[in-house]
Amino acid sequence: MRVGFGVLGPVVAWDADADGRAIALKGPRHRAVLARLIVARRRVVPVSRLIEDLWTEPPPGAVGAVRTFVAALRRALEPQRPPRTPARLLVTEGPGYALRADPDAVDAWRFEQDVSAAATLPPDGALPRLEEALSRWRGPAYAEFADEGWARGERSRLAELRLHAVERQAEARLALGRAAEAVPELEAHLAEHPWREGAWRALALALYRTGRQGDALAVLRRARALLVEQLGVDPGPELRRLETDILGQAPHLDPIAARGDAAAQVWADATAAYDRTVASGARTRLESTAALLRDLSMTGGGGLLTARRQRVAAVAAAEELGDPELTARVIGAYDVPAIWTRLDDPEQAASIVAAAERTLAALAAVFPAGPGTPDHEAPGHKPPGSGTTAPGPPGHGAPAHETGGHEPVGHDAIRARLLATIAVESRGGRSERGRQAARQAEEIARRLDDPGLLAFALNGVFMQSFERAGLAPHRDATGAELIALAARHGLAAFEVLGHLIRLQARSALGDFAAADRHAAAAERLGERHERPLVGVFTAWYRALRLAATGRADEAAAEAAYRDAAARLDGAGMPGLERGLLPLALLCLRVERGRPAPIDADLDWGPYAPWARPLVLLAQDRRTEAAAALRTVPEPPRDLLLEALWCLTGRAAVAVGDQETIARARAALAPAAAELAGAGSGLLTVGPVSRHLADLSEALR
């Protein structure tokens, strides 16, 4: 049974497989437990916290009561679960419980996804998404828990997001020439929320565009009177400017007939013609799909997630046709610049790597490597399988005619794209195959003098440049070459990539003046070429810069990190979401000589092994911290390598683990001139040299 949950109104649950049949949740305490777990967003809520939240003065049997509530909820939510088998949905973990609901199982989560996705869409795409999002509301969020402290912050956040969605919906209707539809909605909105200047502006503009100039001016005067008399503030510049423009009947206020938009019409005509003229089973459709998915991946979070998912299906469909050249072109068309090395979907990446390896082997059987071409791995080579992409021109090389029994130049380019794909999708692993593939792709691309191919190959080189600490200067050089190459040949996406790589590298080297310039350049390119995900990375960079330069107290730096983390919602990069904010806050505290945060609600995600010893130390549990430290693995070879080694070293010094201290010092020594973790562009634990000094002192 698939279960859905509703919190945008009274808390309810339903059977999604039975046409939304309501699930009985018993009494208010049962619903409170369920609501509290939903607020935690799949994280564990300790029993002690549940007791504090359920009762002002807990009764003597509170622990047993909570267990009873949970047992009843489990019976309601998983009625067909066999006795003595673990719960799948409401699980016991550590000191408490977690609701492992799917991302689309809770109406509030789906509402947030829809609003976030709408922000990346043009008005004609955003409007239906926003209408669907707002239709999910049945009343105030967590309606029966309005007075509960644990629900207050979530209720306020969702209410604010709803107000934003209502105003964004009105703006979309205005952009589509549907001003009359926006008027009653905005009037009702302002009757309940009269302090929102953006809504007053939208209402005045809607009235003006429906031929009601006098009413539009009256609305603006009413807004001014309300703001001045009730709040003692003057209207903002946008409201004042709109009043001036309406009085002067400025031409730019005329309705925008977006339904007749030239670009939209071209798209509609072209896609209709493609469907009419290209047979549904034609192989060229797969290549066109692959190119479209590549572009879709750079439109924002929703597009990126869809592109990744459909990419695997497109590659599988190409392989089914048994044509290795077609498969190679479909795989190689997705030359999407990747900037982050943390895994988003290891299984998906492994399937892409495996398909690329199979295709290389099949091509090698048909077209043996020619002189000067690096030999391919022997058929049957086992791919490493790790990694994903994030937001480059397809540049499919047209196959040349085979000559002299050797692989033609066109197939050299195809092979290089497959090798670069392997390098990008194998990032963060310890296998030599990813680095070997990166070197081979770069060699072929330079020999062929193909700018687009070289840019993609350099992306693979960057992704495979984490075999040890202290390689920021090497990555800086790769970024510089990418910027110059991309600027010369109009490869905008790879130019953005180059600036982000240099932003990271210069941050690692403490050169924030240069990093600022690269952040600004990346943002300008992102805005010009409609690449919204650039802002996610630059927001994190600015939080890092604030923390690293000591220009703000800890509270201000923490607030900046939290604001940056909010940008990850709906960004389509789950590998960046889980655990990153707690890790950044941990690094902030460690860098400033303070103990680790010990809030039980923190979801450390993949960083838990490195955080746990420090958390235990902060709880004065030294023996357990020492035991936990002995189980900590070596950090992944990625952008956080130095930071995680510093955290490991800090815990080792605290418990006197000489072996781990020596290992950490040896691993960090090549990065003595860098800021630990700053090469990620996300966070830092301060100068590596300071950690090395502490490690060396502990070994004396």
C-alpha cells in the first residue's frame, strides 16, 4: 500500500492505491506523533523529544504511551505487514523514530517541489504548476497544531511560501495576458495580507491592463495610506515608480501577449513538424532526445532530475538496437558540465559507465585502434560505477569513412566522448580506470584539435583530480584553460564551469579577491544563458567566504550557511543536500575552537562517520569517540578530502590516537598551503597548516 500524507490543513493520511481512501489515525496524540515526524523530514526524532513535544508535563508512562501511539500508527499505515517484520514506513532507528515517506508522499513536500520547479519555468509552464501546487491546500498547515512550538516554524515557512506562490501565480497570469483572472485572486489575497507590496503592485498592474486606470491608481493610493498610517513607512521604489508610469501611461506597461510569443510559436511549429516527418521508430529520434536532455539538464532542478532519469532510458533504448555507433553518440551527446564530486545516484552512474564500457568494447571490435590512438581496455573490463552530473555543446563527430583497417577520425571523437563520460561518471572513486579514461580522452581531443571535445575531456580531468590532497593549483590551471577555450569557441556552459572550478581553487588557496571575480563572472554568464543552478554554488561560496575571512560572528556565518542550504531545495542535486548543512556548521565550530553541535535532529547524511567522533566528544563520551574513530574510513577522493581529514585529525588528537594522527598528518601534508575544505567552494575548517601543527605537536 502506498500511503499519502496531508498536512496542508488538518493532518490526514490516505491509501494512494485505493483512490485516496482515508486512513483512520485514531486520536489527536497519534496525529501529533505523525505530524511531528513529518516536520522532521525523514530524520530521526528521539523518543525524549517526542515526549517533550506531546506533553507540557509528561505523565509517568510517557515512553510507553509513545510506543503505543507508534504501534497503532504502524498498524494503520502498513496493515498488511506480517508480524515481527520490520516496519518500512514508520521505522525505529537509534533513540527514536523516523517516517521514511517518499519525497512525493506528503502534500507539503510536493507543494514545495512544484513551487521550486515553477521558478525555473517560463510563465506558460509555471502557471499550471503553481495552480496545482496551490490546489493542495485544504486550510492552514498543521491546522490542529497551531499552538504547538514544534509546528510553529514549519507552519510559518509553509504559509510564507504559499503567499509567494499566490503572487507568482498572479505574475504568470499577467505575463500571459490574463490580467482579468488575476484581479479577484489578488484582491482576496490582499484582504488577508495587506502588507505585501508586491501583491499591491501586481493588483494595480492587473487593473491597468484591464483598462481600469483609475482603479489602479486608487489601489496604489490605498496601499500608500495603509503603509504610512499603519506601519509608518513609505511605499517602496517599485510602487512609487509604477504610480508614475501609470500616470504617464508608459508603453512598457502594455499587456504582453505571451500566447503569441514568437519563440513559443517557433517551438510549437518545429516540434509538430518533427513529429509529422520523423517516423516514431526512427533512430535519429534517440539522438535528438539525447541532445534535448542535455539542454534540459541545465534549465534548473526539475529539468536536471528529469534529464538524468530519462538519460538512462535513452541509453538502454539505443543499446537494444544493437548499433554501437548510435549508442556511443547517444551516450556522448550528454556532455553536461559537472562541478560537484559527491554522488547523487550511484546506481544510475554505474549503469552509464557500464554502457560506455560495453560500447567502447563493441567499437574496438569493429574499428581497431589506429596509430597514435590509446588502446582501449580489454573487453569485459569491470567499470567502477560512481558519480552523477550537474549543469556544453553536443558536438557529435560525424563518422568518417574507414580507411586502411584503422579507426577513422570520427570514431576517435566518439571514443573520446565515451572515455570522458566514464571519467565524469566515475568521480570520487579509488579506481584507476576513471583517471586513465580522463587522460585518454584529453589526449585524443588535443590530437583532433576539437574544442568542444577538449572542453568535455577537461571536465573529466577535473573530476579525476582528487587522488591526493593539495591539488588546488592543478585544478586552477584546468579551470583557466577551460575559460580561455570556452570563451574563444562560444562554449558558454563550459565557460561557467571554468569559472566555478577557479572559484573553488582560488578559495582553497585563500585568494578570495580572485574567487569573487570568478563568482561574479559565473553569475553573469548564468543569467545571460539562463543557467539558474549557478546561483546555488555562488550562494554557498559567499557563505564560505563570510566564514573564512572572519568578517562575521558565528551566528551570521551560520545564518549565511542556512540561507545557502535553502537554495538546494528543488535544485536537483540530492548529493549536495543530505548532511551538507550540518557538516558546514560542524566545520564552522571546529575552526573556531568550539565543540560539535549535538542536536539529535541533525541529519549528517554521508558525513556521519567523520562527524560522529566529534559529536561524541562534545557529549563527554571519550571512550565511545575513540571507538568510533577507529571505524572511520578514509575520506572519499573529492572536494572535501582535506576537510574530512582535518576533522578526523582533530578527533584523533582529542582521544590520543597516535596512529590516526600520523595518517592524517601524512595525508594533509601536501595541502599545507591551502584552506581545508575551501576547495569545495562550500565550507572550510581553516588553514591546513594549523591542523598540521596541532597534529605534529600531538606526535611529540
